Amino acid sequence: MTPLAIGALVLLALIALLAIGTPIAFALGFVSIVTLMVVEGTGSLSILGETFFGGLASFSLVSIPMFILMGAAVASSPAGKDLYLALDRWLNRVPGGLVLSNLGACSIFAALSGSSPATCAAIGKMGIPEMTSRGYPKEIAAGSIAAGGTLGILIPPSVTMIVYGIATETSIGRLFLAGILPGAMLTALFMAWTLYSCRRRGIGLSDVTERFTMRQRFEVLPKVIPFLLIIVGILYVLYGGVATPSEAAGVGAVFCIVLVMVIYRLWKARPLWMVLRDTLKESVMIMMIIGASELFSFTLSSMFITQSIAAWIADLDVNRWVLMGVINLFLLVAGFFLPPVAVILMTAPILMPIITQAGFDPYWFAVVLTINMEIGLITPPVGLNLYVINGIAPDITLGQILRGALPYVLCMVLGIVLLCVFPEIATWLPRAMMG
């Protein structure tokens, strides 16, 4: 049997396990172990443990639980509410400003937490009821929050970018820089569509129910600015060569915990225990996927499946942009069923030599891949953000949430097109700051 045929059987087995609800890490591990035993015999079991833990033996991985801890500390506090209130007070005179406030709050909170579900939950709990009470359609209220939450995996510090950097052995600092301008571009596209949609439908043109003085606008900023300074500080120490990503993440996590304890007086043991518990659960899940994906990658490589796929794609006599279109279509379909971390760990090591051979910048591709994964967060059948919004606003159906989110999917597609036409959006800042 050829390596490609074995690869097809492995893929079908993996899809079958995922379809019946098997956790991703267990599905990857089970398929890998069975394949190695069938093809190479039971002697291959002696290296499974070493391979699994070898995938976790990277100091860079320490940054993942630290950034997750930072996000959990912020998400457990009223920081999202204060961020939303601050933006609402500054944008309440703008037509449709309430939706813009929610999108702005999502983009900033996403940078703080690095988690799309946490962003949707934190901003949506207050933003959706406020928008619907002022006459905004449920589709716009829910769809804007669901789409805004996806920015968490693009705007640095991003756990997804860290995973990509580890999987492809690229610079995490450069990846963070590459995501800044595309993240701002995507936020601007979301806001532009929101303004156009609200004006066209006559929504939010007279939703100003309260006028705020300059004193009221400034009084909420002292609670928000310290968290923004943490993001700026993390980026500075990373790009200034002061600290590694793991060190910056650790210091950022400590500062976030101290701030929520001081500003919001979360002194009791139970809230802090909840923060640590949520961090542990999410970190273990990601680490299990990373270890199992390392085992899966070893299996594909030892069966010469990875090399055969790469050679087959490289031998295709097609334009490199056609090749990129095929890759994006494949990633889009994968993102419909799998979370971003799993897709990146499974595909990035295979795709990296292909895209570099085709002449594409790996940091540019990281941004394109991440935006592609964002689409999967607001599209069925998985569409995690859709279910989070439905959970906090059960009166809004999944169909209404999806209809409200679809225009933002088109904004993401437009963002990918703009990146293809103007790749400097992602590559200029890393080259200007890091050479």
C-alpha cells in the first residue's frame, strides 16, 4: 500500500473518531498508536512515551498557560464591563456607536484574554441586552459580538500564534508583530460594515439616550488603562529583546492577577481558585493536543505520508496562488470541524515546506491561516462562538446569530484578499522592527 493510501485511511479513521465525539487529543493518539502497531509492529510502542513528552519539552510552551492565566484573571473580573462602559461613553454620540463600542471592546478584551469564547461571554453579557433594549435587531447584536470575539486569536498576545510558532519553529515575537496591523485592519472592516449596515437600515441613528460629560468619560479610564499598559509592556519587552515570550507571559500573568485583586478587590480564595482551575483545565487540554499531535506527526513522517503529500502538492503544475487557494479551502473546511489549535498542530508542519517553496512568507501565511481559523469559530457545525452567544442569550436562536455573523465572515474573506494583494500589511512591521 502506498503512503498516500495509508494517509487516506488514517485521515478517515481520525474523522470517524472525531465525528462520534472523541476528544481531539485521544483521537490523535489512538489513531497514531494503532497505525504504528499495524505497520511496524508492537516494537514501535517503546518510543511512544518519549515522542509524546518530547513534543512538550519546549521552554516556549511555558508561555501558553501563563497567557491563559492572564486571560482568565481578566475574564473573571468586571474588566470587560468597564471596558465596554468606557467605549460606550466615548462613542455614544456616533450613529450606531453602541455596536462600534462592542466591537472595540471585543478587540481590546481579545488582546487581554487571547480567548474568543471568553471575549464573547465577557462583552456579550452586557452588550447584547443593551443593544436589544435600544432597538437593535437581535442578528446585529449577537453577530457583532460573535465576530468580535474571533479577534482574540489574531491580536497579540495570541495563544494560537504561539502554537504556530512552536509547530513551525518560527519566531513568536515576529508572529505577534505580524498580527498587529491585520488585527487592526479586521477590526476596521468590522466597524465599517457595521456603520454601513446601521445607516442603510436606519438603526442606531437616534439611540443616544444619555449625554456624558468629559468628567464621566474620564472617570472610568483608570480601571481600564492599567490592563492596556500590560499589553503594551508585554509587546515592548518582547520586541525590545528584554525578555523571552515565556518570561513576558509570566510577568504579565502576575500583573493581571495583582490588578484584579487591587482594582476589583478579588481577595477571596474562591474567585482566585476559579481562575487557577480554569487556567489548568484549558492549559492541560492544549498540552494534551500538542503532545498527541507530536505523536501523530511522528506517525505520518515514519510512514512517509508527510513527505508524499508534500511531494504530491509540490509536483502540481499550478500557479502558486491557485495552490494557496487550495490550501485555504482545505484549512477552511478543517476549521469547520476542529478548533484552531488542533488544525495548526496537524497541518502547519506539513504546509510549511510547501508554502516556503512556493515563495510565500511564513509569517504572512500565519496571519492568513489565523483569519481562516477565525471563520471556523462563527460557522457551523462547530462554531464555538455561536454556542457561547446562544448560551448567554438563549432568547436569540442559533439561526439569528449565524445570520448576523455571516457578513463578518465576508469581511474576513475580504481581509484575506487584501493580505494577498498587499502582503506588507502583515510583513512590514516585523521587518521594520526586527530586521
